[in-house]
Amino acid sequence: MPKTVTTELPAEGERLYNAEEKVFPDIQAEPGQKAFIFIHTVPYEGSVALVNLLTSTRLVRKGFDVNIVLYGPGVLLASGTRGYPGVGQEAFPGHLAINNQIKTLLKEGATIYACRFAMGALYGFREDDLIPGITPFNPLDVLDSALTAWKEGAFQMNTWTV
């Protein structure tokens, strides 16, 4: 049977959605409020890692004291040796989006941690290979960072993918 419905594509710039309306209030942090973002995901295997970093950036800009805990495959987000053909060079637009977002987070005041066990035992990269400003931590701190967040009443976001 032949196609029976035809529609034209909208012109570039035409709006299909109301981008101004918000359903929920625009909550800002009160002084001293913290957020802990726990990331256990493989970079570039999907959008989860980058979305979490973008969400973390929003939390910083809302006034939260943001702590990002990278463990398991999440430590690969912290690689300061990424690039092609040379370190820091983008092979294609967006290739270094994760590194760039991490640098933005550090510049805007977030604290980022990377698990030493995952770096060495799982992926064989050194503390010296981390993006400058990222703090390596003991694997026992994975649990203690979560307990710290809980004890301090911090907002928590946890992402696991494998």
C-alpha cells in the first residue's frame, strides 16, 4: 500500500516545544548544602557519564558543594591522557566532551575523586595520568564517601552501568 500521509519538515529555528515552561520550582542550594555524585560507568559507551557531569555542573551553578566520586569504570572519565593523535587533541568535534566538562567542574569549584584501585588494578593507569585537580582515593573511601554524604544529609545521585 502506498504512503497516504505527507507532512513538511518545520523550518530551521521553528520551535516544536515550549522550552520556557518549568513544572517544578527552580531550587537553589542553601548555604553549606552538598551534593555527592557517584559514577560507576564506562565513558563514551552511552550518554550516562556526560549527562551526570552536565547535571553536576548544574548543581554547582545552583550553589551546591559538589563532590564527584569516580569508581570502577568511572575512573576512566578522569584520564588526562585522552586525545588523538596527541593528548588533548580532538579527533572529531565532541571527542573530548567528558574531559572538557570535568575541567569546567574543577574550575567552577567541584571536587572530583578517582579510586586508586580501579585505576591501577582494573585499568593500569597511574595517578600521574589523572586530569590535574582530581584527587585519587583509597578504595575503602567508596563506602565512606557514601556514608559521609548520608551523614551530612547531602543530595545523592548514583549511576551504575557496566
